Amino acid sequence: MHIKHIEKTSLGFFPTPLVELSRLSHFLGGPKIFMKRDDLTGLALGGNKTRKLEYILADALKQGCDTVITAGAAQSNHCRQTAAAAAKLNMACHLLLGGEAPPKAQGNLLLDHIFDCHIHWTGTNRKGEDIARIFSQLKAAGKKPYLVPYGGSNELGAVSFIDAIAELQEQKKGREFSHVVFASSSGGTHAGLILGKHIYNKAFELVGINIDKETNAALPFEQLITQLVNNTAKLIGLDYSFSKDDLILNSDYVGDGYGVLGPQENEAIALTAKLEGILLDPVYTGRAMAGLIHLIRSGKIGKSDEVLFWHTGGAPSLFAYADALDFSVSDTEI
């Protein structure tokens, strides 16, 4: 393998903490639940995309680029962290955001403005469908643009989560988790964790909670993750072939779709906040934690297991969802 030979730049604070959620574990009657706090990576209020951007933007700098382009939803955590990284590296940033400009910027969008990036509103297109047009315009204007893929999910982004498993190895002090549960959206985190599990010969069940019912028209999501795993393995010189039949992608909790906050997310956010003082977000970690809670309550994760929840960040978007948040989980219920 040749991971150490792939360049990266420093953008975050690592290792991120590994903590036990003892009160949430007690409330659910077991199992022991631990959390990997990638919401504390340090860049622009944190998030898992910081890991990916360290590799991706190192490549942009190596190529002499002066501008980055990426895309996402209006409250995209990826776009917020990309904008911050670009500011830190003295690069211009263009964000293509789905929807229309709101009357007032809140949450991640407010931070995008603070980082002084250029925002292009793209209506129903939130996954970079219009990037080629902006890319051409920037080149024609004499810029040297670099495309950061949707969610930072390419081979370089995936490599960062091989690093993350190595980091976890150093922290867990002999503890072996039965399950690792996380939000799966654009595929890069999922692919990197799969490779890290293989490389470090870990036995835990890797459970991706799908947070988006929309599929990539060109490629089903399961196939996209599988392809990314195998392409990343080739990049680092690893003799490994992964099949989508080995993939755990749980789509039982997508609810009414991407970014639609429902009762399951509200309960997960409220319980984690009131019991542990930790904030989840409405789109990704709230949905993934809701999945974990249901898997425990349904007995699919046993009371004697030891589970790791990978917190991928996103709390700034809470402020944009204020009207949809429900705080009805009472103290007596807890």
C-alpha cells in the first residue's frame, strides 16, 4: 500500500475524541455506545469532510489551482467546510447550491457567506449537475479551477477514512466494537471505512444508514460505493476486490427524503442532547442515530454489544431547521 505517499494538507485537529455515551446507553437498556467525534475536527465548526479535504485540496494545490468548485444542498455541511478550507488556503470558492436563495441566510448558508464564497443557486440540481458550465466560465476568465466532488467522495476522499480507522485503532485501547454505525450519503466515508476495516482486519459490522432516498440516475448508490472502494484500492496498490453483496446500506430510515425532519430524527436529536450534551444535525447524524436507536430497540443490535457511532458533524444546520425541531422528549421520559 502507498497511503503515506499521497500528499495531504493540514486543515483539522486530529485525532478527534472517542467518548462513551453512558447515559444514552443506560436509557436504551444497553448496549454500550461510543461516539467518534468528527464533529470536532475544528474546521468551520467541524465535520467529517475536513478529513477528505486534506487530501483533495492538497491535490488542488499541487496542480497550481487557485479556485475550487463544489456542490450540495442549501445547508450542505460539505460546502461549508470546503468554503472554509478554501479561505484558509487562499483560494476562491464557488458553491453550486440546490434550491433558491432564501430571504435570510441561516445555518451553514450563513457560514458560506461569512467565508466569502461565490454562491450559484441551481434549483432542483443539488448534486453538481451544473458544475461543467461554471467550470468553463472560470477557465475562460483566466482562473485555474479545481472540482471538489459532491460530498468530497472520490478516491482521495475515501483514503482519508482509511487514516480514520488507523486513528481509531490507536484510541480504542484494546476494545473491539461489534458494530460501527454512521450516516451514508455520498459514499466516500463509507468506502474508506470499508477499506480501513479490511486493511486493519477488523471484525465489526459496518452499518451505513442511508439518509437520501434519491438515487444517482447513472449509478445505483450501492454500486457507486462498491466502485469507489475498488478504485481506491487500486489507487493505493491494494489487492482487494469488494462486492456490493458484502455492503451493509440500511435504507429503512430515509423517511420522507433528504433533509426532511421527522419524528425519528427529532427524538434522536433530543435524546442525544438531553442525555449527553451532544448536538446532532437534522439531515445526517440525526437520521443515523435514529437508525441506531431503532436497531437497538428492535433487538438487531444486542444489549451486550459494544457499538461505535461515527458522528460526522453538521450541527450548524440546526439553526435553519428551528421551525421543524420538536423538543417534546420530556425529562420524565428520560
